[in-house]
Amino acid sequence: MAIKIYFFGPMDRSGRVRWLLAEMGVAYEDHRLDYQKQEHKSEEYLKINPLGAIPAIEEDGKVLTESGAICVYLADKYQDKQLAPALDSPHRGKFMQWMFMIPASIEPILNDGFKSSQLPEDERNKAFAQIVEKFNPVLDMISDHLGEQDYFIDNKFSAVDVMLASTLNWANNFKLIQDRPNVESYLARMKDREAAQKVGVFLPITPPSKDDE
Ligand SMILES: N[C@@H](CCC(=O)N[C@@H](CS)C(=O)NCC(=O)O)C(=O)O
């Protein structure tokens, strides 16, 4: 039975899961929720994810939530596609660090960016300056780790690239990536990937709705 993916639109966090599966050539079935109608808060969907968030996947009656955990699970499940270092690889530790760090420590900063964009101008500028201050060490860390590699972990395309590029794209929309040529060209390379384009993960962000299809 194909993996079922709950999502709003191509560019939300479910895009990572759909992109990863497209990279691996694994079939999946989309189950689109209408954000405007708040279908993710419906009684039916809250049985899938009590937090009322996407993505969630359903496979053989089992549900998984959290984009990072889903991507680790899938990359490990389809080990032959080599999108995660093996358990005994010297690169496994760093792979896990970034798969956790992106949603747990980096995205909360960007969520603050989203909230601050809705404030009145003077408060917005102040809040944004704080976000830049918090985000710059993250960018330094990313830029230093990446160096001149094409891909983030062991210079091989992996699930970290899927997670990281979608987060960097979000940061880029807030114009948070400045003067980092290696990070900018990395993001451009990820956007060029056929599977990413097929899934539409880097389409311009618009309020998610059923009409996006
Ligand atoms: N840490 C979660 C975050 C999930 C999340 O916040 N998803 C957003 C869409 S990208 C959502 O469902 N928001 C709906 C809401 O919070 O009402 C993950 O990485 O999966």
C-alpha cells in the first residue's frame, strides 16, 4: 500500500517528505487538507495528529508525524537509495545532529520571523534585528560545515539536504541569507534538482489552499 501524505500545498513542510520520496522513486498518495477550512483541526484529522499540524504520513495503518523524524525513517527504510549514512558510518552522527537541529533549533527562529512580519513597522524592525542576530550564528555554522562541498553530509546528497534546503529557502524569503556565496549556490543547486521541481517544494510561498492544485 502506498504511503499516504497529509499536506496543505507543495511548499509547506510536507514538501520535504514528498521531495525525499520523489528522489527515491517511492510512490506515495497525496491527501490534501484545506488550510482555509481548517481541515487540520477537524476531529477526523486530530485523530491522525492531535497537534493539528502537517506533515503526517500513514502507512499500513501506522501514523508518523514530524517532518525530520519522517525523513529519517524513510531514508533508513529505503537504505538502498543511500539518502542516509548507514548506522555504523562515521557520518551518521552529524547526519542525526542536523536532522534534529533544523526543526528543533533553527526553525523556531524562522517562526519568530514569520510572527514579526505581522507586527507594526517599528516593532517589526526591532524584532527582525533580533532574528538576524539569532540567525547569523546558524548561518556561520551552515556555511562553515558546507565549505566548498556540493552536499552537506560527506558531500553526498542525503535527507539532510532535503531538510536544510527547504529551511534555507524559508530563510531566504526573509532575506536572511546575505554574503554567503557557498550557501546561496548550494540552495540554487538544490532548487535545480528534478525531484524538487517535480514536487514544487520551492514554489513561491502563498497562503495554502485547495485552489493551489
Ligand atoms: N515540527 C513540525 C512542525 C509542523 C508544522 O508546524 N506544520 C505547519 C505547516 S508547515 C502546520 O501544520 N501548521 C498548522 C497550524 O499550526 O495550525 C514538523 O517539522 O513537522
